[in-house]
Amino acid sequence: MNRFQKVPFIHHGDFKLAESVAIVSYLAREYRDLIPDKWYPAESKAQARVDEYLAWQHVNTRQPCATYFFYKYIIPAMTKSPPDETELAKLESNLVTCLDQLEELWLSPELKYIAGDSISVADIFAASELEQTRLAAYDVTKDRPILKAWLERVREECNPVYSEAHAVLNRLVAKNSQSKL
């Protein structure tokens, strides 16, 4: 059904749409009366801040987090071979740059969340990308108190749904931790 042959994808009546950011924006507009404004604000400047992060995150959060996760966890699981240490170091350096930029550009100590004092879909997108690195045994919050406090706020604000959404990831992380003991 998806012309890109990928997920996510929605089929809403006769309208078909792919890509997570486009889907979230569309649903927020279509169901404005059902979705609390904090998730995707109606006010133009607040919405622009959310959109700014969502546009930035594809290359600057998603790519380094997903690439590191894939190279350190998925490929070794599939090939039963350890990753090349030189390539892994390069990918980890990209991940560190991502985390530095996330803290310096988006997580102001004066604001609770990426786009202001209210949680938004920008925080959900960011947190989800960071969470996958736990499976690759990388702690994005180590020596990062601003990032750690923000991630804890996101988890707390979104629970119990956040924990439910990450249940499989949490089980795999726990299983991997046990197997390394």
C-alpha cells in the first residue's frame, strides 16, 4: 500500500500517507479537537519550533543513533561477527556529536522540553531515537545531566504508555545485560 514499500504508513479514508513526521503532523491537524495542543501546538511559532526539530532530527538524531545501533547490534547479531572497531569508533564519534548538539542546541536548562515548557512530538521523536542505543549497550545519559533530566521527564510525562511502547526494547536490554554477566 505504501509507495515506498516501508512503514510507517496510514490509509485514512481515501488518503494514503507515509513518513512518520508527515503522519504525525497530518493527524494532529485532522484531530485537533481530540489531541491535546501540547503534542503539536496550533499556535504558529510554537508549531514552528516543533517542526524545526522534526526537520533537523532526521539527519542529526535519527541517522547517528540508528546507524550506531545497526552497526553495533544488528549486524553482529546477523553475522555472528564483531563489528570493525575503527568503523564503530567513527560511528560512536558521530553519536557523541549528535548528543552534544542535542544538549547544546535543543535542551536549554531554562526549558523543560525541546520546543518549550510543554512536551511535544519533538520530544517523543528524540527520545525514541536515543532509546534504541541502549540495546547497543550505549548510555546516552552518561556524563550528561541535562540530557538525563530531560529524558527522565519525557519518560515520566508519557508513562505508562512510554514503558508499554518500549517494553520489547526493555526486555531485550535486560536479556543482553544478563547474558553478559
